[in-house]
Amino acid sequence: MHLTHLSLADFRSYGSLDLALGPGAITFVGSNGQGKTNLVEAIGYVATLASHRVSGDAPLVREGAARAIVRARIVRGDRAALVELEIVPGRANRARLNRAPVARTRDVLGLLCVVLFAPEDLALVKGDPAGRRQFLDSLLVARVPRMAAVLADYDRVVRQRSTLLRTAGAARRSGGRGDLRTLEVWDGYLASHGAELLAARLALVESLRPAVAAAYTAVAGENSPATLEYRSSVPLADGDNGDHHDDDGGGAGPGGGLGAGAAVVPDRAALAEAIHAAIDAARPREIERGMTLVGPHRDDLLLSISGRQARGYASHGESWSLALALRLASFDLLRADDREPVLLLDDVFAELDTRRRSRLAELVAPAEQVLVTAAVESDVPAELAGTRYVVTESEVRRAG
């Protein structure tokens, strides 16, 4: 899979851009603030319908413009597809496939598959649980595009149920009873949709474990084992349900983990039953706090090196190696699914020492297409020299 053409209209700093691309390594070189990352962001948006930099779409539209257009021509084997996205802040975005409108924007998911390496990846190791949940969910959708609908349904249930809890809690604090007659219905939705998402995440973590361990050894050049543990807000294989102390919906307590040695993923029926039981146990606290405290939106992915949690103990170099290992493992899983992804390396080499630069370049060079951005050309290893473009004030010209 590779891109053969990228066209932008009023996207970020680009009023207009038409860029021909090809397989192999392609490097975009330019000083900071010239528009390199905007190119990577646009390509990532075609693949995921989301930005890796901002949570909303409004910043993606050039100042003074009403909408942005992103077009990408994608080739996979002997088949080609043209994807067009119209981004309109405050309104539903629209998509076209091969010039024809699609019923839902998410119907274009899966046509382009990317793995993005970016400076923000350090937050996968050092940051809050929300980033690690997003990492898992984005990879789920890349592997199985229908999971986008599962995620959307689950998020809708959590919002509706939390609204009901918040309203009832406020009424009770004011001396009323609070209307919770429909809560059991939402409990059922939360359990069923949550079980489907949780089962998919658990299976994904099982697949990621050996891939992350191998990638970490390859990048770090040492045999310190890197391990993953899915920590759930619902009791799974061991212990009692953990308590939460963060109000932003991130992080699970200490009791519901599936550790690195776990080999069996519970089926959906068992997971739904476990979620229902956890909901019943948490109901008084949920009403008091006016929020849904149980479910995959409260879970975390714990990352460890040599048995110690990376978030608290890993050095800067170890954290970078682990972040890179997560992306490389994603690349390996997608290739195993026969979904050769386009690799996007956004100013990553500036963050790495010479040894890690070389190891990363060796590992990604065999990919069908690798797009690299760099402020300094010498930061890019020779293995990824390829075709070079210079980016200046959102104008892209081929070097040489």
C-alpha cells in the first residue's frame, strides 16, 4: 500500500497543494513551522478521520476559510482508490470515494492504513491512560475498521448514562429522588458494548506482547524485557475491583489486571456479566459522583521494562525505545494482517541518539512507503534518504 497523490485545499497552513508521491522513502526537510507536520497530519487524517495533534477539527481549517479539503490517491496491489474528505467545523464532515459520496464518513476507514511515529509518542509511556487507550483503539480500527462503530456506540452509551447519573445525583442532593427508571436499560447497553470493546482490546494486547518485546530489544539493543499488562476497571482474571481516584475517566485500579502471563481472553458473555456485576457494586458511588466509573473508558495499559513500570522508572532513552516499540509492533501486526501500512515519521530522528536512529531506520526501511519529516537533513539516516522535498512556508518543491 502506498500513496501516489496528496491534494490539500485550505488545510492548516496550505491554501493549495498538489503533490505526487511514490513508493520507497520520501523525506520532507524544512525549518520548524514551515508546514512539514501538516502534511503528515493530513495523511493521518485520511487514515483515521482524526488528528494526532488536536482533538477537534476546527484547527485543521486554514484561518479565514470555511472548510478544508483533503484528497489522497491510494494504491494497494493493482487497485487504486481516491478518497476525498471535506472538513467543516461545527458540521458533519463529508467523504467521497472515487468521486461518489459515501453514506457515512467512517465508510472510508480502512482504505488507507498508516503507522505514525511522532514526538507526541513519548506520552504513550509517560502520559495519562487516555493516550494509551487511544493507541489501542486506533490500532483496533486499523486492523478491523468496523470497530469504529463499536467505539462510537460505546462512547454514546457512556455519555448518555453519565448524563442520567449526573441529573439524578443533582436531584437527590437537592432533596428529590432522581429519576433512575431507565438506568437498567443503559446498564445493559454499557455491558454489551463494553464487553465487545474489552474483548477486542484484550485480544489485541495478547497479540502485541511478543511484538513489543521483540521490537524493544531491536530498538534498545539490549535484552531487558518489555511487557504489557491490560489493567481493567472490571475484575477479570485476578483480584477485586480497583477503586478510581481520577475524575477525568483515566486509569484503572489495581485489582482487575490481566498480567503478562495471562493467556486466556474471557469471552464476551463472561465480560458482559463481569461489567454488570461491577456496575452494581459501583452504583452508589456513580450516583454520588454523577459519572460512569466502570468500563473500558476507565482502563489502562501498563508498560514495564524489566518488571518495573515504565511511567515512573524508565529513563528518557528507555521511554523512547518503548514508544518506538509500540509503533513498530503495530506495523508488524498490520503487515501480518496483509495490510502493509504507510509509515509516517514526523521529526522523530531529532529526538533520538545516533544508535537509536540507525536501529529505527534499519527496521522501517523495508516498508513499501516511508514518509519522513526533518528540520535538519543530516538527522535522517542514509537508509531513508530516498526522494527529498524541501518545505518552505507551506510550499513543497523537489530538491535537486
